Amino acid sequence: MSARRAGALAACAADAHAGTPAMPRTPGARLEVRALRKSYSSGDGARLVALEDVSLHAAAGEFVALIGPSGCGKSTLFHILAGLADPDAGEVLIDDAVLGRRLGACAFMPQRDGLLPWRRTIDNVTVGLSLAGTGRQQAHARARPLLERFGLGGFERAWPWQLSVGMRHRAAFLRTVLLGRPAMLLDEPFGALDGITRAELQQWLLGVWEQVGSTVMLITHDVAEAVYLADRVYVLSPRPGRVAAEIRIDLPRPRPPELLGSQQFASQEAILREALRTHAGLGSGFRAPAPPRAPAGR
Amino acid sequence: MPVRPVRGALGARLRHIWPPALVLIAVAVAWEVITTALSVSSTVLPGPALVLEATWKDRANLWPAMWATSKEAVLGVLVAAALAAVLALAIDWSRTIRRSVYPLMVTSQTLPIIVLAPLVVIWFGFGTAPKIGLVALFTFFPIAVGMVQGLASADPDAMALLRTMGATRRQLLLRVRIPSAVAQTFTGLKVAVTYAYVSAIFAEYVGAEQGLGVYMQASKNAFRTELVFGAILVTTLLTLALFAIVALLERLAMPWRRPGQSEVDW
């Protein structure tokens, strides 16, 4: 890690504890799906059911994780929530109201960072503002003070290829935060990262989220990540995707990184693993505990 | 500040230029030696020394010809690029237009444009305009195909992401599709400009008052073969210059590109 990046992250962490108000606070909304069903034609005429009667919710300001095997329809669910696809049946509600047009309602962060190669960092993170008609100067003025806190200080005018993988993800997350939507949909945001970067970003994500205050739904394959970040975890079954279990994560907030090595954490993780094994039929083949951890014990 | 990697740009360029330059010099030397040793008549095959000397002496006649042909070539490419842009955007925007126009556009490329040249002279006379039109006809296709393919090459994930932010179709076009098309547009333009001078000269062959085509024909009729070769040399150099200008514009148009990324170093 470069000294500059380390400094930026440290500043970010310090701010998280001091609770400075510079982070744009976005009060969360209640996000709910009811009896969602979605199938695709599989090409040879047969229907492939991706989601079968899925009902779940995230309370306002809650951090909810969705975990399940590949192909259980998690991404389909997110596409429906984000407005990219329509369900065959069921409805999506935000603050208990059915949304007519979902596109633009939630802030969506895809698996790939989605940075546009022809936009500099500052223009990439403000792309949502510019789509909404905010002037370039004004959008920049809003994003600029946040760059430092997102570990992007000094890279305002860098092109995407000049950023490290971790920086690209933080830029993508800043872009998501700057949308200022009451709910964020994070589709495996750390899936492609190496363990060290992932652990660093998870911790940093928590700090930012605690300040922003919006509702978060997170898709993950990583049991430890779900336990560390979420208030509640939905376990989805293999195709067709259904809600197989709902686990409340009984850990206090804020959650410092030391928590990862605690007995409390381990027992929560064991509960979730057990739920995955019994409900989702996943004894093995699941990603091992998140790689680097704080030293065990205290 | 963006990190601009320092590289030995000039050094790298020279390294690329040396091998073909040496081959060229070797060929020229061999050519000179053969024509001298076998005392070939200069009307049949003039040696390179004679070509250079005679061409330089005749520069007063060559300049206006170069200028006239350059005007036709450059304006022709510009007209082609403008038309290609309009058509490519229409094809990209509407599925109906794509279905109805794109196949015709590809088919039109099979037309022997050469046979159109005399007709164009009949219709539009001996002036500059029909030459520009013919150059545009010749160069339109690669530019249009590059643009259409470039627009279609836009990353669907990026499009989906911007749609979730509430982007309209027009915003997607301006912010994703058009920037995605720049690289392939320039590829098309580079192919097109290599035809530009050749097609302008061809158009002049059919009937013109001024230009390199006229100059070549007049030189041939006067049995000044060395001047025909001189005009060929000048055409090559002008085409290379036009290519270099397009390559430079490409670089300026895409400052976001990683140095060395899919760039044919010339």
C-alpha cells in the first residue's frame, strides 16, 4: 500500500469515528419484495425458474446480506430491484409503495466496477449527478471533498486504468454513494478482490455506511463477509431461488476489525454456515472463511 | 495530475522506422545499379536519382497538381465521414433502419465504383465537386462500418449500470455508445485515407483540369516516365502524411487510452 493511500484510509477511519458530517447522509428507505417470481426461457423451449416466490425485506437503514450458491437467482433479484428486469409475478415496494418505474430508484453497484474508461476519476464518480442534470462544476464540488475519504486523494484526474483494483472499487462505491439514493444494492462488490484488499474494503465500507445511513442489500458468496457486515442474512436455496433461511446477526455495532477474531463472531459464523448446510444444501464448495483476519483472541 | 509515463517516444519511433527504411534504401540502390548497368532507357524505367532530380526540377508544375488533388482527397474523406456519422447513428438508433439500410450499405460496396466515374463526369462536369464525390464514395464504407461496429461495441454492463441511474436513451448514446465508438471510427478512417489520394487521382484520370492524375497522364503522353514515377512518389508521401494526421487526431481524441494500448506504431 502506498503511503498516500494508507494515509487516506487512516483519515477515513478517523473520520468515521469522529463522525464528521461531510459524508452525504441519505436516510434509508424500507425495501421489500413480495412473492417475486421470475423465469427465463432456456433456449430449448423450457422455462428456467430463477426465482420462486421470494419475499424479503430490508428495514430503513438496515444492512441485509443475501447469500446462496451460484445460480440461485441473486443477481436476477438485483436486476429486478434495480429496474433492469421485470418479475413474472410479485411486487417491489419502497417505503411500502409499489414502484412504477424502478430504474433510478436504487443505487446499484455491479460486480465489475463499471468505471467508464473515458472519464477521469472525478467524472466517473459524478456520472450519476451529471445524468440527473447537475452542472459539472457543482458535481465536482460535491465529490471533491469525498475523494480523500475514499482513498482517492490525488487521483482526481486519473484515468481508470491508472487506478489500483482497490481504488477502482472505492471509486465505484463513491459513485454509488453520490447517487444519494435511499437504498444501495451491492452485487458482490468485493468478489474479485484479493483477500487483503477485501478485508480492508469491508472494514472501510462499514465505516462509510454507518455515516451515510442508507439501506443496503449486499450479495455475497462469503460467509464471514455476510456475518461481519450485515444485520440480517437471507440464505437462498439453489435454483429455483427461494428464501431458505433468515439469520439475524447478533453482533454489536460499530464492528471493529478485532471482532473478526472473537468467539462471538465465530459462533455467529457457525450458525450461518449451519443454515447454509441444512437449508441450502451446501455442505462444501463454499468459500472458506475470509482470508486474512485479525489475530484470534484478544 | 494524471501520471504520464515517460517513454522514449522518439527512440521507439526510430527503432520502428529503421528496418523498413533500410529495405527501401537497398531497393533504391539496386534499382539505380540495374538501370545504370543495363543502360535501360529512362523512358522505360528511369533510375531513382533521375526521378528525384527531374521531379524537383518540375516542382513548379507539381505544386498546383498536389494542391488540387489534396483538396479533393481531404474534402472527400470529410464528406464521407460526415455522411457515415449520420448513417451510423441512424442505424444504431433504430432497429428498422439497421435492418433496412445496413444490408444495402454493405451491398453498395460491391458496386464497381470505377464505372461510376465517367457517369459522374457526365453528370457533374470536370470541376472539383465530382472528384470529391467520388473520393467520398470510395472512402465512405470503411468509415461507416467502423462507426456502426464501434457504436455496437459499447459495453452492455456499462449501459445497464447507467440505466439503473436513470439515464435516458440519448444520454446512453452520448455518454457510452459514442465514446465507445471512437477507436473503431479511427480504424475505419485510417483505412479510408489510404484510398483517398488513389481515388482522387483515378477520378482525375477520367477527366479533370488540374491534379496529380492529370499530371501523370500529361507526363506519360510526353514520354516523361521519370515524372510519372515522381508523381507516384509524391502520392505515396501525401497519403502517408494524411495517415499520420489521422493517427495524431486519434491520439488526441482518446487521451484516456493507456499508452501502447492497441496502437499500431507507425
